[in-house]
Amino acid sequence: MTDPLPPEPPADAQVLPADLTRQLEALGGQLVWRIGKDEVSEDVIVRLGFASATPRFAHLPRLRSAGDQELQAALEGGRVVIEWVD
């Protein structure tokens, strides 16, 4: 399954310079992430790190899967925690 393409920005939206866009896309290609619910709390955890940190993800506590509605509720309730994995 592939992710849908993001919507086109409105015509009056500011567009990033082409060089910055390329740099951000290159950075995004080097990142890995996992999203899920913490087993103890109801927080949604977003783990993010460079691809070189992928083995370290296995040593962190497991995350439960979370559906779209659970993710939306966590966003609206301020229960999202972002963890950087070195």
C-alpha cells in the first residue's frame, strides 16, 4: 500500500525555494519512524531517527497499533510524544 500524495498547496500559499525543498526531501529519505500507542498510557508515541539508528528501535518498549481515530483523538488531546532515537 502506498501513501496518497499530499494535496496541492493553495495558489496563494508560500512555496519553499527549490533548493530547500530538495534538501528537505533528501533528509526525509534518511529518516525512519514508528507511530503507536504506549502500552502503559494512552499517549501516542512518534519515534523518529536516522536510518542508521534503525537497530536501536528494537531495544525500545513496544508500541501498540493505533487507528486513525485514536491518532486524531491523541492529537486533539495533546497526548502525542515525539522521541528522537539516536
